[in-house]
Amino acid sequence: MTRPASADAALPGPELIRPAATVMLIRDTHPGLEVFVLRRVAAMAFAPGMTVFPGGGVDPTDRVGPLAWLGPDQAWWADHLQVEPDAARGLLVAAVRELFEETGVLLAGVSGDGPIGGLDDSTRLAMIDHRITLSAALAVAGLHLRADLLRPWANWITPPGRTRRYDTFFFVAALPDGQQAEMLTTEADLGQWRSPQALFAQRDAGTTALMPPTVAMLTDLAEFGSVAEAMAAERTVTPVRVRAGDFPGFA
């Protein structure tokens, strides 16, 4: 049984819930796993100053147009995310697009066993400006979206009472060989690799602000000693419907 990507999306005005995708990009280091995070600028309407994973809302163009695809098909993703197939396609495309736009890391390739990447920075900027879609950019370059490089992880829904609400799906992906993650988005003022433990220490010291879903995801990642362990984890994705009073003191 599947559900719409945003079961409450019919609610009017500020209560409209927008589907979103975010990617926990991870790498192996000594002594352990690190994840790439961004600190959102203070002027942002949603989650200002918060340290988050790369991601954003699903764009209508993420669901349409021809798309070369490698890895588990849309039906597989629909089943594992508990959404309809077209919603699953939109979430996967949004995850890959947002990761590329914000960090320069591209989860795409010519084949399932070849190099990963292949779009230049001018194409990335054209995507940000809505002059080209991800599917069109991949088609021009002869690339396939590498759905096999992502793993489903979690689904959290912004509680009522917020100006903006999101039905956010979290994915995990390993940093591809030969690629580097950078802070490339104007929506952030800092990009960094940190272990979950280091981010918790920064939070406790008052130097890093984390939203409840981010805390939950970092707690999950802290259980794994390597990228391979995290990527092999079997996850059941069910909607976490947070209530406004579940996290006292968090606005």
C-alpha cells in the first residue's frame, strides 16, 4: 500500500506541505564516518542558521520528461518510500539535483560500472536558474541517473503551525571516487565534513544548531563505523508526523 508523497498537501495557505528530498552524503575517514553538512544563512525563511544536509523541495519538473535511469526502478522506490511511482521519481530526481546544485556532487554516469559524474559548473548554474532540468542535462551529456547510489533512510513531516511545512525524505549516499563536496549554494554560509559525534559536541557547546530530524539522522549514522555499513543497512521508511509540542524549546 502506498500513500501520496504529501498526504496533507490539500491543506490551504501556509499549511500546504511540500515534498522534499535531502541527502546524507557520507565518507570514510580515520577514525570513522563523516557526513557533509551545510549551515543555512540567517536570512532564510525556513530553518535560518541551522546546520542541515543538502536538499530541498521537489520541483514540478523533477517528475516529468524522459529520464535515463540505472538501479532500482521507480516501482521499487515507490514501495520502499511508501509513495506513488511518479512521486518516487520526483523525490529521487530532487535528491540528485539538489545535491549537485548545492555541493557539486553528481550521482550520475554513463553506465553502472563506469565513472560517476559528468556535468560541468555552467550546467549546474543553469539548473539553479531553471534554464535546464536535471533530466534534460543528463540527456544532453548521455548520462544516467544512478539510483543505485542512493539508499532510502527516513521520512519526517514538519509539524502544523510552521510557516513552511515539508514532507521530507532522507536518503544516504557515499561520496563518489574522484568527486569533492563543496559549499556552492547561496543558501548556506558554511559547508563542512563532520562526524555525528563532532556535530553533537558543537551543538552541546552552543556553536551549532540542529533541527530534531537532523539530530535523529545523526544519531542513526553514529551507529555505523563505515560507509559500507551504513549503505548496507536495511531501513523501513515510515512517516514521522511530529507534533508542535514534541520538542519543547524548538521553534
